[in-house]
Amino acid sequence: MNEAELTAHKHDKAQLGFWAYLMTDCMLFASLFATYMILRNNTNGGPAAHELFSLGFILVSTIILLTSSYMCGLANLALHHNRRKEFVVYLGATMLLGAAFLGLELYEFGHMIAEGHGPDASAFLSAFFTLVGLHGAHIAIGLLWAGVLVWALYRQGSNFDIKRKFGLFAIYWHFLDVVWIFIFTIVYAMGVAL
Amino acid sequence: MKKVPKPYWREQVRYAYAYVMAAGLTFFAFALAQGNLLSGSVLAAVLLAAAAAQLYIQSRYFLHLDEKGELPKWRIQSYLFTWFTLLIIVVGSIWIMFNLDYNMMLSPNEMTDYMLEQNAKGF
């Protein structure tokens, strides 16, 4: 194997490993979705989903996360067409929007806990905070990851294999938005309407 | 298989298309959930269908799972297998727990009476 083949082979292996991780993560989210759907009516006399959630607020954060995912795709595209400046702008937008989403989620959680509707109030709220909180934790880790990429790119310049590494981050970030489609639909839209 | 790279603007248009479609489906779900047009299981079915449509759009245009010649086969295969397993977990859990709930909705005293009654029938 020559140098180029070896690099391509390593790239393939990293992709396979990362994809396997994402699929197992899918399973984890699936189990938590099932748990949430089973426990959603067990409110222990407390407020139910339709009394707690404001769908307009969630619509805003959903669109913010979707736009962040879109910006991440554009950044990946710019990178593959060697447009470094556009890449930096799109990556900045991705991170800012991701941080805004996380901020809104933390505000929502803080507000709920302050009103006495924390994860200890009922089985419904425990399931809710576990599912949505795990997604939020993934977003926080993604932001950290993007920050590390920016830092490494800044330190190492063109020696840093940003195309390959950002490709994995882009898959992760898109995947988180895919999970959010179902949180928006099942937890919030159905929670408010049904 | 060596691919001819698509022009930059055409790939940008693909992303923009997916973004508009996904946002549209989100607004659609929001409007249905807030409005009074549909309710009950019909609403639930339409909301889930909108989510599935958005899943398809994002998998295809953001995760690029449609590029058959360019992606390794294991990616789309493992993706479909994951969704298959995931549906078994979610639908199976809900089905079992619903039945359990339905069959166990007796107070402790009622349950004792019920079980004594069943025992009296013999095995």
C-alpha cells in the first residue's frame, strides 16, 4: 500500500467506526423515546405536556437548530471546494446558532425547574429531562468539538487534515438535527396537541 | 468509480432546497398542532408522516445517503437496519406497555379478588 492508499484506508476505518457510534446512539435515543411515550401520561398530579410547553418558543429553537445544520452543510461544501473564507464564515454561523439553541434550551429547563417542574416532579418529567437533556448534552459536546477543530486549524494551519475531520463533525451535527425532528414532533407538537 | 464534481452553486442549491423543505415541514407540523383542523389519532398520524418526510429529506440531502456510487454500501445498509431495529424497540415497547397498563388497571384489592377468582377456576 502506498501513502495515499494508506490514508484512504485509515479514512474509511474512521468513517466506519464513527458511523457505528452514531447508529448505537440512535438506539439509545430510541429507548429514551419509547420510555418517554410510555411515561408521558404519568404526571403524578402535576402539569401535563400541554400545560408546560410553549410550541411557539420551541418552533424558534427548532428553526435555529435546522439553520445551524444547514450552515454546517454549507461549511462542509465550501471546504470541499477549497473556499476557506466561506468555510470559516459558515462554521462560525453553525457554532453561534448551536450556542443559541443550547441557550434557549437551558433557559427553558431553568424556567421549568424554578417553577417546581423539575425532573424529580413526576415520571413524565424525568423521562422528558432525560431525553431532551441528552440531546442538549450532545449539542454541547458538538460545540466543544467544533471549538477544538477551530483551535487545531488555527494552530496547525494547512498541516491539519480539516476536510476529513470536519466531515465527521458534519455528519454528527446533521444527525443531531435528525433526532430533534422527532423530539419536536413527539415531545412538543404531540404533547401540546394530543 | 470516479465522479465528475458538481459545480459549487448546484450543490448549494441542493442544500437550500432541503433547508426550505425541512423548514416548511416544521411550520406545517406547528400549524397543525396549534390549529383545530385535525385532532386525535388523525393528527398524530399526519404529524408522524411530516416527521418521516423530513427524516427522508435530511437523510438524503444533508447526510447524502442517496449518493449510491460514492458512498460505501455499509453506510446505507446499517442506516436502514438501525431504523428497522429502532421501530421494533419503540413500537414493541409501546404495544407491550399499553397492554400491561390495560390489564393491570386494578386497585390492589381488586387485583387480589381477581386472582383468587382465577385460582378458584383451577389451572
